[in-house]
Amino acid sequence: MTTLAPKSDLAEWIYRLFIRVTLWDAAILAIVVVAFILAVFVFSSRVGEAAPSSTASSDLSLEVAWTLGPALILLMISIPTVRTIFRSQTARAPADALAIKVIGHQWWWDFQYPDGIKTANELHIPSGRAVRLKLESDDIIHSFWVPQLGGKRDLVPGQVNEIALVATTPGMYPGQCAEFCGLSHANMRFRVFVDSPADFAKWQAAEIAGPAAAPPDDHLAADGAKVFANSPCTTCHTIQGVSKGYLGPELTHFGSRSTLAAGVLANTPDNVAKWITDPQSIKPGANMPPLILAGPKRDALVAYLESLK
Ligand code: HEC
Ligand SMILES: [Cu+2]
């Protein structure tokens, strides 16, 4: 998570501004340090000497110089700052930008695409295409922050904030909620996968197609599908064609995600089993109840979830 290796146009503008402001700040620092050294070692009186004469109120050109100098430096900082602010406004995003709804929940992320694709905690976007993220919150204020893709923007209940960017380089970029939002705020992470346009089209097609059927010889997953269908999991979690939940992350393609519980754990069968058994011990405050389900039933459920590619 670094702001010094920008991978989108927005992050690049902010990075360049940061470097410029830092250089001007360095110039101010150099001037102040030199003036300080001169004052201490050259233009000061020694013990026993008379105090040097003051020029403060008598020299008009000096007064003008140290008023105009700093004013000019501030101007050189404010012009690019204001320009970057205007440039980064989402109104300037092209009309064909990919609009994705981002909904913050305590403590996970919901991503909804215009063609009906829904996913959680792992956002896929194409490189080289404008993306317009519409930020909303389901509960309290969160903040969307992917350091390599651009500055933070808050998700405020009852309001839609936007952030627009064109990602330049395929790769995985970690993100994090950047506004304190309660017990598991630090566990509200996410990942942005910037895919090449071809990879993105492939991902999109797989998502739209619904969950892949488990291989016919995977009896464990088939049993797990039955366990899921008859469990309280269906109240909260949506799996396309199976359940319509109203509260938790979409699980339709859970098996194709690399992490679970907002980036807290790697998505492995062991971790999923631990998560289902006692979510709160892994993620304090998690809004998913522990499920009293052990042995073969739980193993089957885990196999089913992992088969949802
Ligand atoms: C009361 C609603 C509720 C019920 C019931 C529930 N969950 Fe969840 N589940 C959640 C919430 C909320 C989260 C997000 C927790 C977080 O990351 O903070 C979650 C997260 C998950 C995740 C991680 C998803 C991801 O991509 O990070 C999995 C897997 C999961 N639940 C499986 C299950 C299974 C299996 C059951 C049934 C045994 C179940 N849940 C029952 C609400 C629920
Ligand atoms: Cu948050």
C-alpha cells in the first residue's frame, strides 16, 4: 500500500502534485535553514560587542522581498493544487465510463456492476478504461482507499460520492477502509484486481454465467449444496439460483475469490471452516452468527462454497 507507485491517472496526478509541493517545501526549508545559520553565525553580536544595527523597518526593498517571496511560493503550490482538484472531479469522466456501485458495510465491501454482477471485497476493473465508482454506505461513514489507484473518498449514508479513474497497469492493488467505523475497522480491507481488457471480459462472462456446476463426481460439494439450501445461511447470503439473502456478502462465485471476510484470511478450506464455526473469533464484531455445525456436514458445506467458481 504505497502512494509513491501510482497505477492510475488519478493516482499519478496526486503523486505529481505531491512531488511538486514537496520540492517547493524543500526550497522553503533550505531558505529558512540558510537564514537561520547566517543569523546565528554571521549576523549576530558576540559578547562584549555592540548589537548590530536593525534594518527591519528602514529597508523597503527587503520588506517587499520577504512578503512577495513566500506569496509567490504559495501561489506556485496553490495553482497546481486547485488544477488537480478540478481535474479529478468525476463530472469530467467520459459518458461510457464503467459505473460500479460500491456499498460499505460494517465491515465488508459490496460491489455491484451495471450488468447485474455482484461481488464482495474483491473488485475487478479493466485497465485503460474509465471507471466511475459510486460510493454509498449501508450504515455509518466509511472511506474507500486504494493507495496505488488514488486518493480516499468517504462513503456517507444517504449520499452518493463518486471517484473516477483510469487504471493503467494490470495487477492486484490492496485497499483499506480509511475512516474509523467501529470494532473491525482495521479488518475492513479489500482488493482491486486491474485486469487487462481481455481478462476482464473473461471474468465478466464467468460472473454473469452464474456459479459453475460442481464436477459430478464431487459428492462432498453436492452434499454441501443440500446443507446450504436447508441452512440459515440462505437468509443472509445470495447464491444465484439458490438463495436470496438480504444481509451478507454475495457468495455466487465465492470459490473464485482469493480472500475471505474482507481480506482478513486467505480463502482456503481450513479458513472457511474456521470462519463458519466462529466468525467473531476471527473478526471481532463480525455480523455473522457462529454456526453450530461440525463434522461431515461442515466439511461438505465448505467443499460446496469452494466449488462456487
Ligand atoms: C445473520 C446473517 C448471516 C448468516 C445467517 C450467515 N452469514 Fe455469512 N456473513 C454474514 C456477514 C454480515 C458477513 C460479512 C462479515 C464480515 O466480513 O465482516 C458474512 C461473511 C461470510 C463469508 C465470507 C464472504 C467473503 O467473501 O468474505 C462466508 C464464506 C460466509 N459468510 C458463509 C456463511 C455460511 C456458510 C453461513 C451458514 C452456515 C452463513 N454465512 C450464515 C452474514 C451472515
Ligand atoms: Cu469502514
